[in-house]
Amino acid sequence: MGADEVQRAAVRLFARRGYAATGIREIGREVGLNPATLYHYVGSKQELLVTIMRTCLDQLLLAGIEAVEFGDDPRVHLARLVRAHVGLSATNPATARVTDQELRALDTGEQEQVLELRDRYEALLADVVRKGARAGVLHARDPVVTRLALLEMCNGVAHWYRPDGRLTVRQVQQRFVELGCRLLGVGDLPRAADLGPPPRVVRLACEPDHPPAVTTRAVRPTPKAQEVT
Amino acid sequence: MGADEVQRAAVRLFARRGYAATGIREIGREVGLNPATLYHYVGSKQELLVTIMRTCLDQLLLAGIEAVEFGDDPRVHLARLVRAHVGLSATNPATARVTDQELRALDTGEQEQVLELRDRYEALLADVVRKGARAGVLHARDPVVTRLALLEMCNGVAHWYRPDGRLTVRQVQQRFVELGCRLLGVGDLPRAADLGPPPRVVRLACEPDHPPAVTTRAVRPTPKAQEVT
DNA sequence: CCTAGCCAAACGATCGTTTGAGTGGGAGAT
DNA sequence: ATCTCCCACTCAAACGATCGTTTGGCTAGG
């Protein structure tokens, strides 16, 4: 028993029911521990959430920085950013979902710090779009809206991707690199070889082994019995 | 004082803090009513949420059906679907946010019904993509993933759009029609005239007048003092 | 004998909801 | 015009349940 297992249980429950709707006692039950014992591993419920979100955003920012440090073609940077973002979200869907849905649960001070991490990541993408547009290698009529659309599209992966589904993480990355390039008007999408070595697919310590069932068409029978991932 | 004002207050608070974190007493304070009095207007907190979500999804589905009933070009249907979806999300950002973030707060029975509404809407888009691909007027290497990406992109509008921001609803619609067409490989995006009359921009009764401050870069000072909407 | 790990029990606070008791103004009867 | 009754509306107070957290003490291995 360790702090990691508590985090994994918390992420699983936070992702399924939400932070506010998840009780300390529920987390304890999940790991077979008395509620009081949890406080030997974590300082508080809030601190538990902050740690999870920081773990995720630290990794996202790190991966983002690595993405734009390779070569100097904005198109390559774009593709590498999308690949890294999608890779992290698909490998850690529960953690990613908690990270971008529960910002509102943090109180002001910690929210500020977490937001700064997110801002720094988004600034990487903004830079790429700006430079690419100036160089004429990508075309966004409205760079700001286009960037937000791309961002939401990538974040969305965490909402529907299932590790045990039809697609591997690598496949989703490939498809999203193409989609991202289309979105930003990159004429000839960079060949895989030009993107450099694929990034390590980082599995966070707080990502639960079996991501929680979530309320999405992907996991429930649909009228058309349709496959999703 | 009426049920609508209670709904507006609820939407504002649910969008800001989340359903589980919002107390009945808070909603009461927002409309200047005793907690007990609220129960003359709504049956329960859960029922309040269900009504809000149904209002939103009913309208989305209705607008979606109207979108695909015009002409028979899948490209036009696609553009009209995106235009309708973005229009609703941008006009009712708080309601839209609550609607797709709080599904997990519903208990099984009502979740089922709400999900069916969502499924029927998504089926409209799936149809358009399928028919368009078969007709060769749009190109999606992976139709399922592309559709999910488009959907998340449109849903994302509710996360960052500010009615008092740089762009009008119509402008966001225009930009997203272009982005949607790019995403789906529509070669020559349909001219505005071919899309038929722009849909009524429906403001839901439960959408609060001043959408709540939300945790997004759009409303907080950022290092680069950057405009977003 | 110490300490890390664990738990039962209790803390005060807050949760959604119900109870029971007023209000006040408008419709209908006189 | 006056009286009566009714009903929509409102509230203070309390219900039992659950919340995050703390206290105090038990256990077992080094």
C-alpha cells in the first residue's frame, strides 16, 4: 500500500463521479483502507487533487517543450505537439479528464498555480501557430479560434478513448496529426520520418489500471451497435 | 419570480462550481428565496438538472434535424450541422457546459433518457459523414475518429466563448464551418448562400443573462495579455 | 520501547428535503 | 361594498444523512 494506489483510486473515482461528488470514505473503500488511514498518505482531499493535476500538467508541459525543440519547421512542431498531447491523453484518459474538468474545484491560490502550467503549455501552441502563419506554411484565418478548436479537439480524446478499444495510442496519434494539419491548413502533412522519434508514451503513476466506465456512447449499447474507438 | 429564474440561477451556479458542489441554499440565495421556497418551483435538485439538460438537448436535436432537412448535399448538411451546433453553444454557453459536463450527476434512469437524446443528435452527424464519404464529397480516413474530433471541437465552443468577447455568434459560426469543412476534407467549402437561411439563434430560457465567470484563460489576465474570444 | 500503519468513534459543518405555520391578494357569495 | 374563503407564495426550523477531518488508542515488526 502506498500513496500511488490512493491516487489511482482517487483518479478513478474523480473521473467517474467528479471531485465534489466523491467522498473520502469512498476512496478509502476502493483501496480497502479506513478513511482515517488515508490521512497518513495524503494531507487532504484537496491536496490529493492538486497533486494529480500537477502530475498531469507537468508531464504535458514537458512533452510540449520537447515537441518544439526538434528542428525548426512549425509544421513539424505542430504535428509533434498534437502527437504528444494526444499520446498523453490517450494513455492517461482518467487523469486527463480529471485535470481539465476539476479546475473549478480548486481554491484560488492553487487554481492560480495550476492555471499557470496550462497557460505555459498553451503558449507553446500559440507560438507555433504564429510562427507558422508568418512563415506561410500554415493557414489559419483566425489563429486564436483555430488554436482553441485544435486544443479542444485534442483534449476531447480523453473523453472517448478506450485503451481496450479498436485503436492503439499510436493510431490515434497518427489520425490526429493528420486532423490537426488539416485544421491548420498545412498543405502537405509532414511524413512520419520527419517528425523525429516518437515520444515515449508516458503512463502516469496516478492513472488507474482500468479506467472507470464513463458516460459516453463508447461504452453503452447504442441503437446502431456502433463501434467508437 | 418564476421557475425560469430558478433555472437560470441554477445553470449559472452549476456551470461555475458544478452540480455536486452547488447547494440548494446557494441557489436560493441567488434568487433571494428561502431554500424551502425553491421546492414550490422545482421537485428536486436532480429534477432541476434534468430539466436543464433536456431543454438544451431537445433544442440541439431539433436544430440538428432542421440542419439536415435542407437540400441533399452532405457538404451542406455538414456545414449546417456545425453552424447550428456552434450557434447553440455560443448563445447558451453556461447551459451547454452544464449539459455535457454533468451527465455523471444523473442517476441511471434519467441518464439513459438524456443519453438517448444525445445519441440521436450524434447519429445525424454520423449519417452525414457516411453519406458524404460514400458520395466522395468529403474525405475522412477514419470516419469515427474524425466525427468525434469534430464533435469535441464544437462542444468546446461552450468552454471558451464569451458573448461580450471579440466575436459575434455569427462570426464563430462562420469560422467553425470552415474548420469543420477542413477537418472533413471538403475541397471547396460551400458558399454562404448555399447553406440556406441562417438558423434562428435560440436563447434558452434557462441560460443566465450574464454567464458565470469560468476558469479559463479567456477571463483572467495572462502573461501575454492575450485576447481570446 | 519505538514507530509506522491502521482503525473505531466522534467532531462540527453542511447536505437535500420536509414540516408546519404564516402571509397576502383575488374570486365568489352575500 | 363587504365579507369569506382559498390558494399561491413564503419562511424558520428541524429532519436524518453525509461531509472532511481529528482524536486516541491498538497492533505488530525492528
